[in-house]
Amino acid sequence: MATLRGSYRQEDYRKTVVARHGLAAIAAVATEAALTYPLDTLKTLLQVSANAGKSTGIQAAVNAGTRVDVSILASEIRSTFGVSGFYGGVGWQLLGRLSTLGARFGVYELICAFITDGRTSHQVTISEAFLAGLFAGSVESFVGTPFDILKLRAQLTACSLPLEGATVSKSYSEAQWNRAHRCFIGLPHLNPNIVSSLRRDPWLQNGSGHPPLVRDVSGLKRVTDVEGLSTLWRGVRPGMFRDASYAAVFFGSWQFLYELLLELKAFKMEPKPSSLEEIPPLKPWQLTVTAGIAASGAAAVSHTLDTAKTRSQATIIPRHVAMERRFLKWVKPGSWLSRTVGILPFDEPLLWRGLRIRIAQHGLAATALVGGYQAALHYFMHSQ
């Protein structure tokens, strides 16, 4: 009976530990988003701009696609939209980060456990950490792509002003709609309110035959209605190469820095340890700093692929256009390498745009994530 009670207590303790780890992860992701999401918004706006040229402000950057200086861009967002302009789509970011971080670190730990199974040491080498990061990043990309496109559309919507004359009433007069209604009366159709449906069509709302602006196609329902469900995974190809290279460089660099600091500790120890397991673990601030350095290097390596994915997800491709491309077996322009990676030829001159912002963003994000997780876990584990 005493053994049974002990097993119940042990099971309750395990559940408590898991719950507190989960709370610490949520607190760390929230801290990361609060600190670094404005940088992500600035980086996204720079990446989606299409043509290099003279700065013409935030609205031209989002709608017309001209290049904008970062300081001017930040000041105009703050003056026009306030602080909320920097945090458009942060909800999708939080949901996506919880999912992708779980996939990245979960797959990485599983692969490392498989690699070290049967060894006396549980430490992986730098090359093994690199390969484990490749697999972990690939899984992370597939999980996080739907959240990325919804976050990006929300970011662009939050930084866009409504265009003058874009409402339905200013696009077409009531006489024109009545004339269209009389034309549809004699035609067989299943929708009894076909004219009302046409009024809500994004092409007709713009008053032209051009596809709608990105700000008009945001939100899960709007994206799937206009472009289809498969749009949620648009950009998965450059995203997979991006996340695989990012995770590989991140875990490989982090493992290298981890071993380097352990060697420095071992150099000062007397007697000298015979293995890494005999060396005391690193301090939390050391893990935090090394994570930030590794993340900055990984962001620099994968930035061109990040730009390719961002620009792909910021492009509106309606259902009928995608269907026509499938029927006509349309081949994307560019070399076979560009097509495999998912980079379009006219995006190549713009691939390095926003590099410094992304390096700073990911360095600060990894520092906040690791440091926030350790601080929150210490608080929850020692709280009653």
C-alpha cells in the first residue's frame, strides 16, 4: 500500500514538473515576442518591397513596393499607427513559435537520444548536432509555414491605410449593379444572392480587374476563400531550406561554443577531468549568451531563403490562376537550382534586404528565449 502511494506521489510530481516546464516555455516565448516582434515587422516590410529607389514612406513601401530607410520606416509606423502597428499578427506569432519550437527542440532531442543510445557519454559531437539540426529544421518548417503566412498578412494589414475610393460604393454605382442584376436574372445559377456575393469580391471592391492588395486578403477565412487551403503552405520549399540550414548552424554553433566553454572550465580544474561529464555545467548566463551568438550566425546564413519565403507568401495568387498553372504545367522561371530552392530570378537582387535587422532580431530572440525560460523555470520550480 505504501509503495502504491509512493508511485502516485511520484506521478503527481512528474505532472507538476511537466506543467511548470510548459509554463516556463510560454513565458519565454511571450518575452521573446514582446522584445523582438517590432524588428520582425520592420524586416518583413523591407523584404516585401519590390523596387529599389527613393524613400516614399510606409504606405508606398507596403502597397507600391519602394525601398524605405529603416529609421524613416519605424518613425512613420509609430506616428501613423502607434505601437500597435509594430505588433500586427503577434497572436499568430505566439501560436507558431510554441508549435515550431516544440517541433525543433523535440525532434532534435529525439535524434540526439538515438545517436547517443548505447554510449557511455550522452554528449553529441558538433557534426552530429549539425545533422540533427537539419532534420529538426525540416520538421519545424512544415509545422510553422501556415502560421508564418497568416502572421505576415496580418503584419502588412496592420501597417496599411485604407485606400481612398476602394469601397464598394465608390467602385461601382448602384445603376451599374442594377444593370448587372438584370443580366443575371435570365441565367441559371445556384446562388440566389449572386450580386451581393459579387459586391464582396475583392477584385470588384478595388474597382479594377487586378488582384486585391495583400491587406485585403488577411485572416484564415479570407486567405482560404480567395486563394485556397493549399495557400497556407506556400513558401514551404524555401522555408524548409531556410529552417533546416538555420537549425543546423544554430545547434552546431551552440554545441561548439558549449564545448569551448567546458574546455576552458576544465583547463582551470585540478585534477584535470577525464570526460566532459566530470566538468560542472555551464551557468545560465553562459548558455544564454552562447545561444544568442549561435542564433545570429544562423540568421545570417539563412537570410536569403527567409527573404524568398517572405516574398512568396506576400504574393496573392487566386485560385483560378493557380488552377490554370496546374493545367498548363507552368514552369517557374530561373535555373533548376533556383526552382528547387524556391527563389525567383527577379527576387535575387533583393535577397539580402533586412539582413542586419534579422541578425539582431534572432540574436536578441534567442537570448530572451533561453534566458526567459531559465528564469521562469527557476521561479516556478521554487514557488509553492
